[in-house]
Amino acid sequence: MNNMKNVKIGIIALIVGLLIGTIVSISLYFTMRSDYTELQNLYISANDTLVITRNELGQEISRTSVLEAESGKLILKLQTKDKDIIHLQDIIRREQSINIELHNAILLINGIIANYKDSLDNTISGYQSIIDSLGNVIQYPIYNRKLDMFNDWIIGDIEMGYSVFDINLKTKSAYEIVTGRERKNIFSKYKSYAQVTNLNPYDHTETLKVFSKTEVKPNRFNISVFVGYGFGVKSSVLIVTPILGVGLGYKLISF
């Protein structure tokens, strides 16, 4: 009798073990599949080109895809030779080493392009005495020019003479940065984007790379252990027996 009982317990333990193993394998499969899909999407976004347009005010607008992942660790798995993506990975790696969570990382590189030419007279602030090869003293003027022709976006002073050159410039930059999701039509998937508008008309965006951490999708499948009581019939008598089991569940509604 005891041997039969032990056999039943062994069979039940084997079934429970196989069930747990199957559930764990299914869970690992879906996790790996999700990571693979995210990694593919990251490669697509990483290779997206920077699109530059201008609005009705003549301001430069730069737009690119956002690299999205549930974890910053996944984007670090990208194998690329793109120096801007590598730079973004370095930012993520550095910040994750000192922060518990990293939600967004932005790499924005801009350049100033300002061409100006006029025929106004420069101010003479002094003279520089130079002795030529014959021993003659020649007076060369030192010119000063104030830069204020860029509507306060670029200001400064320039001093220049025969062997004098001194420039002091101050540039101001201002940006409007937005992120969002869009789709081409109701049948296409939403795609995240990042957009930078340069308010300085002399600013030009050269690089824009953005990482954004997405919300972790809720795992509705779960493995649970339950304890309870069941009813059965033994020798035509209704009896109550305790039950200990392992089950696979699916959460329909979260509160």
C-alpha cells in the first residue's frame, strides 16, 4: 500500500516538475523573442537618417527616429561602427553606472554657420610701429569692429592689425525639443520620433540621437502555488481533503 502511495506521489511530483519546466521554457522563449524584436527595431532606428526642413519662420527643424527599449542594457548590445550611436551608448553606460534608472538620453550636436560681409568703415583704435628691412619705421593702424549684426544671436568684438588679432565672440542657442508618436495612416504602426527646432537662425543640427526607455509590458502569464480544500467521495462518503498544487494563470484585468 505504501509503495503504491509513493508511486502516486512520485508521478504527481514528476508531472508538477514537467509543468513548471514547460512554463519556464515558454516564459524564456517569449522573453528572448521580445528582446530579439526590440533589438531589430533598434537597428532600424539607429540607421534612420536625420531629416532637416524649415518652418514658415525659416527656422531649421531636424527629425529622427527614437531608439526605444525596455532597458538601457539592450541598446548597449547594438554592434555598430556609427560614432554617434557609440557616443550615445557611452552616455547610457555612464549614467546607468551612477543612477538606478535611466529614462531618456539625447545626443545633440550643432554647429554655427554665420556669413557676413559689408563695406562699413572699421574704427582705428591705435597704431603699431613696424621696422622694415631698410630700418624705416612704418605705422600700421589697429582696427576695431563690434559684431552686433546678428540680432543678439552672435555678438562680440574684433581687433586686428599688422600682427594683432583678437576676437571675442558670444553665441546664443535656443531649442524647442519634442518627442512623440506618429503613423502614416490608420493601418500602420505608430513610430516614435524626436524633433529639434533651432530658434537661432545660424544654428545647424549635425547629429540627433535619442534613446527612450519604454514601459515594461505587463506579463499576464504567471506561475502560482495554491492551497485549498477539495471534495471527494470515498466509500460512498463525502470527504474533504487538502489540496496543494502549482498552476499556470493568465491575468485578464489589472487593478
